[in-house]
Amino acid sequence: MRRIVVVGASAAGLAAAETLRREGYDGTLTLVGDEPLAPYDRPPLSKQILAAEWVPERLALRTPDALAALDLDLRLGVAATGLEPAGRTVELADGSALPYDGLVIATGVRPRRLPGEGAHVLRTLDDALTLRERLTPGLRLVVVGAGFLGAEAAAVAWRLGCEVTLLEPAPVPLAHAVGTEVGKVLTNAHLERGVDLRCGVTVTEVAEDGVQLADGSGIEADAVLVAIGSLPNTEWLAGTGLTVGDGVVCDEYCKAAPNAYAAGDVARWYNPLFGTSMRIEHRTTAAEQGMAAARNLLHPEAGQPFAPVPYFWSDQYDMKIQAYGCLRDHAEVALVEGDLAERKFVAAYRTGDRVTGALAVGMPPKAIRQWRQAIATGAAWHDTVSTTVPAMES
């Protein structure tokens, strides 16, 4: 294997490239990125960058010297447009073609959009800087979608003095993931600060002066941010024979096809720890999966299943939210430490008869670390969670 191509120059792609070199690969290593910037961190876009607390240069995942030490054939500002598995070539938007012996697909996701023009999204540095220029005191901002991204942006805009309206189609934001009671706790942080949170509201399109709703009414705004989820960047793989279904479908080794692996937000792989297929859009998982895919590409005979305990965090107002595991589709959620009303607590999540997730708000890292271990070992719920702990509405 003398030519490896990594398509996608964000956290997963960079981690794959670094791992390949660390594992002794000394052949041609090409890293392709559709943005013109060197690999940078995305979670701060909706927090420190949007709040103008960081300069953009602080986002860089590696220094120029560290990148140079990887001896990369770096192709930035050019997207992959096609793949020829039989001939093992990646086609690029500039008309060139890259031959490969091994391939890592790490093309990430893009934001879902609504009909109409003029709305902001939040995925790239340019997106964040463009919206940041608009967030001045008194600006009327409508945020469509009260998931973690929308909630973070709403919190920043409120701190900057904007009049924020947060729209969510579900009765309780995030209830599908964290449970109804925990979702209400997170929701109250917005309501207490005067954010106009409206649930059970469906936005149909972006208008010149705001947004239109499904009931025919409209909400006026000076700026609109659409934060309604994302779509995996898989179009360039059409007709290649690779299985695509809400991401690039992989096995437990992150293998998508012979000599082709996937990692990061675009990868849907079988996680043996939870016994199910999943696609995780978390920064930590992206880096871990990039490393796993690279190792398994180089050493398939000694391949290790990728079976992580996913981790994510969110900062909203004065709340630090941390979570481990798989919270969605849980059967039960229980308060195991702290107080919901004080927004200082740990909640545990059950699926089947196992502990499969844990979420902490306003607690030190050690408070949730023990629950990560319980998830990783497949601990039985009734052996781990006290029978005196009342279940919460999920």
C-alpha cells in the first residue's frame, strides 16, 4: 500500500492521517478538503467564535509545522466529486484524479436548509463569522430548531443583546434524546432569560422579513438561523457500489468496501457495544473513529472493532452539559445525583436491561465518569441504579 487518500480534512480526516504516519506508513498520503482552510475545530463555532471570544486562528487543530511534519499531499479548497472503486481513483472538482491503494472517507455533513433565501446556517468558519457580524444589540434573531446547536447559538445571541425567538416543532426540545423532564430543565434556562421559545411550531420557509409557519402566520426577524440537523456528504459516492443510507454504511471495523474505510460524521457503522448501527456527529467520536479507521486500513488482519462510548458536551448560558453513551430511544431515565431545579444533576439512561447513557448538568467531570465505565462494561441497570431512585418522564 503506497498511496492512501483521505477525503475530508476536518477532525476525523486529520486524525486518520496522523495515525497512518504514527503507525509507520511512509507512502504518499493525500488529504483532500473542500474548504480552503487547514483543519480546524468546529464545536467552538457556535460558542466562542460566535461570541467573539476567540480569534479564528485559535481554531487550528495543528500548527503549520505539525502539518508539514506529516508530509502530506494537501489538497485544500477542492471537493471530491466521484469515486471509481474498480480503478481505485478519487475524482476531484478541479478535474484531477487521485489513484489510491487505500481510502478513508471522512467527508462529514452539511446543514439541512429550508425553502427560501437569506437564512444563516452554522457549519463552517465562514458561516460563524458571517452570523457574528449580525449579532448586535437589539437585532431580532429567529433560530429555527432548539437542538443543541440552535440552543447554543440562541444563548450566545441573548448574551450579545439580541431579541431571540427560538422555534421548535416538538412539544419539548430535545425530549427525544434526553427525556421530557431533562428537556424541560434545559428549556427553562432560555425562558428565564426572556428568550421567546415556541414549541409545537413548524417553519415552512424563510421569507425576506423572517419566517413563515405551517399555520399561515409569520414571524418577523432581522436575521434567521436554521439549525434543523444535517445531511451526510455522500452524493459523490453515487453509483460506486458503496452502501449509502444516512451515511456511508460500514461494518464494526469501519470498513465500507475493499480497502475503503469511513470515519466521522459521515460514517454509519455497527457499534458492537450497543449492538446497533449508528452515525454520531460528535467531535470526540470523529477523532477516535479516524484513528480506528486508519489502523484497520493499515492492519486489516489485526483489525479491532470500533466500539466507543460516545461523548459530547454543550455550553449554554451558565450550564455545562456533558453526556456519555447512547441516550436516544431510551426506555427509562432516572435522576441519580443532584437536583433538577438547581440545574446540577446526573441522569442515567436505560435501554433494555443495561445502562446505556448518562447526562450531567453543572457537575464536575468526576460525577459522570463512573457512569461512562458502567456504559462501557454493559452494566445491568438494576445492579447499578438504586431501586429507590424514581424514574423520570422520558
